[in-house]
Amino acid sequence: MSTNNNETDSPWVVTFSPEDTLEDKLKKAAHVKPSQAQLDWMEKEYIAFIHFGLNTFSGRQWGTGQEDLSIYTPALLDPAQWIKVCAEAGMKMVIFTAKHHDGFCQWLTRTTNFSIINSPIKQDVVELLRKGCDTFHIGLGIYLSPWDMNQRDRRLWNTEAYNQYFLAQLNELLTGYGRVNEIWFDGACGD
């Protein structure tokens, strides 16, 4: 018996036909193989998720999108040192929260004023991380929250204009910082 029912099936995708028995389905399922991209991802084994941003200074798990940017005052900001610690621990990649649900952007974005541009620390944290990743030879992943409470309060949320805004942010992150090894989105949205 072939594990694939038609020519569109691949080693990691199988289809079941209505006449397949439970035994047929089990045989097919037992022969599913991960794609090369899935194998490469699993080979990373040990990565860091760095959740640093306005919430670090507000003491909240989720910000509101209305925080006073003057609270964003990291002393001795040194993201390359974070990367060094991750590399020394054997991690192969870091994923950084470039923008969480509050909408605060930690890179030099042209899309919003709710960013490091208007904070006391005007350093591009994504750029500093990129340099650290290059120095210590580990991958850079970016977490970009699709939900943005700052833009919700500006009445942009849940509109076609917001979709374009979000795509512009994604484009900035994917074209301005060299190789990005992974993009992280989540499904959180209180709206």
C-alpha cells in the first residue's frame, strides 16, 4: 500500500480517502515525515524568547497602549550582552519582542510615534540585537504582535488601513535588519 493517495501528497502531507480503513489511516500516519524546514527548526533545540519592552518598566504583563514613553529608561542598555549570554548557554537563536500588544515599537519605525523614537532611549534595540547575533553567531527571530492597543485607541484597529500599517511594520523588520530566522505572531487579542 502506498502512503500517498494522490500525486499532490508529499512525505509530510497525506490524505485519507473515504474507503480507507482505520488500519490504512494508521499506516499512513505512521509514515508522515517532517519537512526539511521543520527538521531545521527542531535542530535549533534551545532558543531564547526575550520579552523586554514598556512592560518591563510599567510592571504590567500587558500594557494599554497609552503608557507614557518617558518610563522606557533602561540603564546601560546592552542587547549584545544578552545575546552573548544566550550564545554562551548554547542557544542557537533568540526571539525578541519588537512590538507587544501595547503597540510600542523598539526599532526606528516610520509607522508610528509610539516607539523608541519618542522615548528617552532612542537606540534601535532590534539593530543592537542584530549586531549581537552577528557577533555571537546565533539567529535572530522577531515577535511582532498583530494586536496593537495603541492603534485601537486611534481607531485604526480592525480596518484595512491597519492591515497596511501592520504590513509596513513587518516589511521594515524583514528588510532593515539582515537575515531574520523566524517571525513570531500569536493569536492574543482582547478585542
